[in-house]
Amino acid sequence: MNRIKVKLACAMFWFVLMGISPAMADPVITWVGWSHSTDGYTLTIHGSGFGQLARSLPYRGCLANFRIADAAQLGCGEWGYSGDAKSLMYQSWSNTVIRVSSFPGSLGDAVTIAIWNPQNGVGTTWGGNVTSKKADNPYISSVEFHNKGRDLKIVIRGSGFGPTPIHTPFAGDLDFFAFGDFRTHHGGSSLFGAGDKGFRHITANPVTIKLLSWSDDTIRISGFAGTYGQNGAKVKPGDPVVIIVWNSRDKAVTGPQTAWGGSIPKPER
């Protein structure tokens, strides 16, 4: 039994011991497998707490509990969420494995996934690259969060981010950065996005970021600005979020890019 299966087995035992239904546990994505065919990519998403879907599968269409987006196709790059013009083939959905197909991404594109447990509505996120990153793609090794709310500090470490794209400190949107909060939905699959100017493919986010510094291996953000706090656009501990970074030398949305997904830590009890 491999390490992932051991972790999942231990989690199931803990849920039973504590009298918690696995379907009601908070979802977690542990890893994503990729395979390619003439119909596009099939994603096999492993984890726990995905819940049970009240729909017979396989099913081609869109759901209120799943979305996948391709950062190289901003403006028209989301699949599978209710209201999207682009559907997915939902092959199977269990509490620990979800398999979807017909995703037409390209090798190395930055991809973000959000899943919401149908029973408790809690979400989780994942970010990475299609199959694997290309040699010239940026790489995110870790993301740290400090403080909270408007003053949430984010430290993104890795490589390949490029030189500082603008004089800092700076408050506004950039072509090379995007933040998304997927705690719940607000007119789309996300609660809100921040900091994304979008290479003219989208309307710049009204919620902006306060960029403290940017170097090839570290990006520091000191909080949010713009319309933060309006229309429910507030971050909270435990929120599932995504971060997308393009190399600051990029001239278009298809340039070297990567993504990260995870949750803002909750205070320790």
C-alpha cells in the first residue's frame, strides 16, 4: 500500500472513530493524474472529503460542485461549472477520487481546480500545470499567509518569476499575477478575484493587491486594496484559494506560467 493510500485509510478510520461521516468531512486534494487522448485530457483527482454526487454518471455537462480553469486561456478558459459555455465529461465521483475528461488544455498550461463537497458545501482547490511544467515555466515551492482580511500578507517563494515588473510598493492589478477565493460563489465559480489585469483578455479585477516586492524567487504581497470588502469580497481563515503567476517578461497570456492551490490556515486552537 503506497503512502497516499495509507493516509486515506488513516483518515477514514479517524472519521469512523469520531463518528463523522466521510462525506461530511472537509475536502482535500492530494494529487492530480493526467492522461491524454484524442478527446483531450482526463484528470484523475485523488484526495478525501469530496462527498457523494446526487447524479448518475457518466455525465457530460456542468455542475455547481466543480470547475477547472486554464490560465493560458483567460477570458474563455473555464470548464465544467454551472453556466460555463464549456462542459466536461464527468466519468466518476466518489469521496476519494473524481475523474473528468474532455479537458482541452495544452502541455505546461497553468491550471486551477476547485471542488465543493455536495453535502456540506465546503471547497478545496488545487493548482499546477498540465501534466508537468515546461522548463521555462515559473515554479511555486511554497506560499505563506500572515495576518488576515484586508491586511493578509502573502509570501510566494519559488523560481522563474522574473524581475520586478513595476516600481514597488505598488497597489493595483498586474498582467502577471492572479488571486482567487473559492469559499463560495458570487456571480461565477469564485467569491472574488484580485490583482489580475489579464493581458487585455478580461476586465481588470476591482479588488487589487498591494505588492510589496517582486524578485525572481520571491513575491511579497502586503494585503488588498481597491473594492476589497464590497459585495462579500473578504478572505477568511480556511478559505480555499488559488494563485497564478506568469513570468514578468511575458507579453501574452500564453507565456510561461504556473499555479498553486491551497487553503488559508485557520488559527490553531
